[in-house]
Amino acid sequence: MELIDNLTLGFQTALTLQNLLYCFTGVLLGTLIGVLPGLGAVPTIAMLLPITYALTPVSALIMLAGIYYGAQYGGSTTSILVNLPGESSSIVTCLDGYQMARNGRAGAALAVCAIGSFFAGTIATMIVAGFAPPLTELAMTFGPAEYFSLMVLGLISAVVLAHGSLIKAVGMIVLGLLLGMVGMDVNSGVARFAFGITELYDGINLVPLAMGLFAFSEILANLEHGAKREVFTSKVSGFWLSRQEVREAAPAIVRGTLLGSGLGLLPGGGAVLGSFAAYTVEKKLSRTPERFGRGAIAGVAGPESANNAGAMTSFIPMLTLGIPPNAVMALMVGAMTIHNIQPGPQVMTRNPELFWGLVASMYIGNVMLLILNLPLIQIWIKLLLVPYRLLYPAILMFCAIGVYSVQNNTIDVLLTIPLGILGYVFLKLGCEPAPLMLGFILGPMMEENLRRTLLLSMGDPSIFFTRPLSAVLLVLAAALVVAVTLPAISRKRETVFVEED
Amino acid sequence: MSIKNLKDFYTGLLFMLCGGGFMWGALRYDLGTAARMGAGYFPLILGGILSLLGVVVFLRSLVIGAPDSAIGRIAIVPMVMMFGAIAAFAVLLRGAGLVVSILAIILISSLASRESRLKETLISAVVLCTASVLLFVYALNLQIPVWPFFIRR
């Protein structure tokens, strides 16, 4: 049994004292930032990237991954107790979770989140372990033409699945691709779009970009709205579910897990999409849909399982194909490149302990999260009482130190200012920054693969359609674009994401 | 003629500006041919696509409206304080060290919110200073000067 051998290797790697410690640090930090509204996984991972220089690649990835799925756990706590999503993936949890808390069932809501997430994490870990090897074998047969087409498909589906204006999202991707061009061109040695600034010859650094676009604009937006919070101060107790609640929650957890796992696999997927889809499904399937929005436990169980499952399976495209499906995975690719690991199908064969260690750590991380979240809930509640006026200067400070420590370079810190202003402009104009991040990471890879393809075909672009696999991928991308522009589907798309605004 | 969607109007302009800028820049590099691409080839194509998208978004904003197309208030004061705080941190760090830089970034950025109170901010600044020095300098061993240059050994 190869799978068992692999998993054994994985657990051997993940269960070393050092890796257990980093896994714990990751999920603890993840829960922390998940609980705190206004600080998401993207800026946190960006902030910690420089610190991972000193670690082994396995430990670094284990910790960063823990932050991502830990944040999904923590985000639900804030949703339930404060009616304010700690993470964008727990927006729908507010709808019924907060109502449950008002009905005196806060404990049950928190418990069902933890159990649902744990179940989802367990299943999703198995899916990652089972799905990744065959996908890797497929990816091994890919040439540059297939890679280019795959990236096109990935980018297109990322915007199709995102909410908001399709054409603006495509524009943001292209802008991201262009920003990825800044710096030394590997083939000709020309420093492109660097304006003679030596620090830009290596390209725009990922960390200041993520900080500027995600962290700073978020703080400005919160200051503008005046982040008002009302913490549910009554003591949280009664974690045990009633028999009726178990009967309603159990099938929702299973459905949410499957749905979330499936959607997490798609490019552009991840935690957010799964939670919205699961809520819609639960409401449709329920015999008492009128209870949704008034504290239906299925409305908490489904989405919370789905977002955790989605967060975990979204590692598959990144690990097997080297193509990040969302902004967090884009940062993970950045983390791997820091350690000189080229993400892609060769990771599994060249660094098996990295791949399987990461998979095993996800399972261990989920056990830790279960322990962290239920008994320690009172501590997280206390944390919610810290007012935003004290929180945001601290966030800013950690960001500044984080950016500086990437290359011990104050230019990078100054670079966050124009990027932060750009992020604020995007926020004001309703342009999502996540597609830009994807484009930014994929830009150089896309150019390289396009170059290689056309070099092999002597400049004939029809090669993209004569190679069958590449043609299939491009046709899929085109079909997706056509599909979302059809009026019936575009209306549906709006209703799915309507709660997000 | 009136603008129906202000957000898209400016987005269109922004895309056109960026796309055009990158195209203009790309033309100054070697373009090469499709089979042997130069440094300017791919950016030129992308710049063209972005400008085109910009034109579409721009024209659409003149025809189709949207319910939430207003830009809203622009947070000038918070923005100036926040980015000023970051600039101060960046400028001070090398010479004045981590402690002074942290005090600067916390105090200046606290001015971005009207709810901030000086006493509270000062306490949190001291706590954060201590925590950061312990965490970043002693625990994580990052190469950051702690004290101003004149009292460094």
C-alpha cells in the first residue's frame, strides 16, 4: 500500500517535536487572527513569510498552512458571538450563528462549528492524500502549452467564481500579470518597468504587495465605518447539543464537507465559495427553510464544515500543479520559492517528506484546533473586547516590522505606501484585490510558458489548439466565460453572493 | 451626457491609464518575434488587453448604472496619519532604532482614529515596544537595531 507508506512518512515528519510546535504556533496564530476582525490570513501569512527563512521548508509550510485553516476556525467564533465575520468565509455563519447565540444557544453553535470543522478537516485530509498522486501523474505529462492553457483556465475560473463585476476582475488579473513583469527579464536581462530603482530589479516583493492591498486598505475601511462591535457578553455555556440539534446538524456537516471539498479543488475556490454554496444548499433542502436566519443549526453546521474542507482541498492545485487557486495559496507558492522549491508536480517526488508531512500536519492541526477552541473559548471572547482603536496601530506595527525583515530593507516598507494607496483606490472602486495577487504570482510563469511554447512551434499560436489537452483546457475556459455571461446564470451568481455586500 | 456608474467610470480610466503606461513602457524594450520573444512582447499584449478592458468598463459606466456606484467619503485624515506613520517608521528605523520607530508608528497612527485616547495609546505603545523587542530581537533574532545610534555600543 503506497498510500499507507506515504502517510506514514508524512506522520513521521509531522510528529517531530519541532514540527508539532510549528503546527501549534500556526493554528494558534490562525485562531487568533480569525477571531480578530480586520486582520485576515493573507496579511498574516505575508507578515510571517520572512520569519520562515530560518526554518526548514517543511516547518515553514506547516506553520503557514496552520494559519490558513486555523483562521477558518477562529472566524466562526466572532461571527457567532459578535455578529461580525472574523474572516470572509464565515460571513454566512453570522446569519444563523448569531441568532443561535441570541436564543441562548451560543455554546451549541460554537460546538457544532468545531465538530463540523473537525469532521470536514478529517475527510478533506483524506481527499488531499487520495487525489494528489493521480493529479501529479497527469501534471507530469504537461508541456509548456498545457501549462499556459491551464493557467488561463485557472485565472478565468478564479474570476468566474468570485463575486462582483466579471470584466473588472479580469482587468485586475491582467494588471496583476503586468505587475509581475516588473524587474529583471530572465531571458534578455533587461530590467523592466523598474524606473532605475535598484531595489525593483528583483521585481516587486510579494510581502509589501499583500500588505498594501489587503491589510492597509482594510484598516482604512474599518476606520471609515467606525468599527462598532457589541460582544455577546453573557457567559457561554452548554456545549452539548440536544438530540434534535444533532439530527439536524449531522447531515448538514456531511453535505457541507463534500460540497466544500469539491469547490476547494477548483481554481478560484477555497473557503469562501464553499461556505456560501453550503448555506444555499442547506436552505434549499431544509423542510423548514423559514427557520434560516433565525437560528437554524444546519445553517451553521453546513457552511462551517464547507469552509474548512475548502480551505484544505485548495492545497491540491497548488501542491500538484504549482498553480495557486487563491490569494493565500499564492503566498504559499511564495513561501516555497523562498526555500528554493519550485511548486509543481515534482514536489511530490523530489520532496516527499514535505508533501506528505504537510498533509499529515493538517490532520494533526485539526485535532489541535478542536482542543484549542472549545475549552479556551473564554480566552478568545476576552480578546474580542480589545477595542479597535488599540488594535489597528498594533497591526500596522507588526506589518511594518514584517515587511522590513523580508530583506532588512526600508525601501520595501516605503513601497507599501503607494501600494496601500492603490489598495484603498481599489476598495473605493469596488475592484477585488485577490485576482490581482493571483495574476502577480502567475505572471512570470505564464510568460515563460508562452515563450517556450511558441519557441517550439516557431511562433505558430495554433499549437494551443492542436495539442488535445491544451485545447480542452482552453475550451473549458471559453465555456466558463460564455456560461457566466448568460443572463440566467449571472442572475444566480448575484443571488449566491448577495449576502456578502 | 451623464455618468451612470462612478466607480466603473474611474475604474475604466485607471485600467486605460495603467494599460497605456505599460504599453508605452513595453515599446521601449526589444519586442522580438512570436517565436523569439523580446522583453517587451508579453507586456505589450497584456497592456493592450488591459486598455481594451478599460475602454469597455469606461463606456459601460456611461450607459449602465448600479445601485452602489457612489464612491463615498474619502478618509483623507486617517490615510495621511496611517501612511505618515509607516513613512516615519521606515525613515527612523536604521538610525533611531526599533524602540523609537515603534513609538512613532503607534503614536502617529493612533491619530487616524477619532476614538483614540492618549493615555491608552501610550500604555499600549510601551507594551508593544517591550513585546516586539523580546519577540523579534531576542526570540527570532532578526537583525534590527534596537536603540538610537548614539547609545549603541
